[in-house]
Amino acid sequence: MAVLIVIAVLLIDQAIKIWVKTGMTLHDSIRVTNWFYISFIENNGMAYGMQLGSKLLLSLFRVAAIGVLAWYIWQQARQKARWGYVVCLAFILAGAAGNLIDCMFYGLCFDASTPVHVSSYVGFGNGYAPFLMGKVVDMFYFPLIVTTFPDWFPIWGGQEFIFFSPVFNFADACISVGVVALILFFRKEISTIGRSKDEQQEGATADEATGAPINEGGEVKCEV
């Protein structure tokens, strides 16, 4: 199941990115609705255009993190972890891998996108950047609220305000959905990460020793 999720996310993510990369000029925008645009940008950083150190170090960190996460998912599957937990982890893995593919291969396969030039496939090794130095393609823009701060407002008075201004891609969305779902529904599993089986067993024994009933999520019920 995890493998199928990763494959499906990667296919959808790369199909959207290649369509945008080879069909739009840089910073071009297609208005879908008043609050949804397809806006083509590229970035060197992490999700939602954030930056973290050098491009090469970031790419190497992604490779290591994806390897560790893939191993962890395999271990959880072997231990028959809850299927929802594995699904969330698979979405995060697939999203991270989708952005890594951009860094690994887009610089090798495509020429550079510019505001006046639509990128095209130029043959492997003839692109705009070396291995691991390609740029991540982003395109989803949701300016849900566009307004202006009143003049009397401190610091930002008279300036434009856009609620949710980041431009992101399908891979970013998968990572975000996976992380939020983990926090909301799988706090018990998160709390055991990095703990040995003996430590987990000791924690379960301690819970049982309280004599209080425990719900499915691992939280102790308090009855009055």
C-alpha cells in the first residue's frame, strides 16, 4: 500500500510539474478562479520556497532524510503498524521524493525557464544545472483574501495583505497533509519514535499500573 501511494503521488506530481515547466514561462500565471491561480515559479529551497543553507547541502540532506524515512516505513509495515500511520508516512515520503526529483534531474534535462522563454527537454546532461542543483517547480497559488491594511494600523498601515501567499506544488501539499494528520491522529505513534521495544513496553506497563482505562489513542481516560 505504501509503495502504491508513493508511486501514485510521484506520477501526479511530476505530470503537473512537467506540464507547467514545458508549457509556461517563468512567473506566468493562469487565473482559474478569484482565489486560485496556476502561477509558475522556481525555488532553490524547501517546501513553500523556504531557504536552508546551500543548495547542495539541502539536496544531500533530502537524500539522507528520504532514505531514513523509507527504512522507518518498512519497519513499521513489518511490525503491522496502524494502516493510517503508514499512509501518512508514505505521503510525506512521496512528497519529499517528488521535490528531490526536481533537484536531481530537472537541471540535467531542461534548459532554463525565463519570463520570455518556455523551457524544453534538451537531452540528459545538457540542461541548465548539474546533478542535485536543479530548481523545484511550484505552481499552486491560493490568495484567499486580498485586502489592504487601514492607514491607522501599526507598522503595516496602507500595505497590501494577502492571506496565504506562498506558491506550492502537489508534493508540498502531500507533505503538509501527512504531517498534520500525524499530529492530529497518531500522537501515540509519534511519541514512540526513537524508543526501543523495551522502553515502549515499560511505558505500556506503567500505564497499566495506574489502573486507569486507556483509549485507542494511548490517552488515559479520567472518569469521575
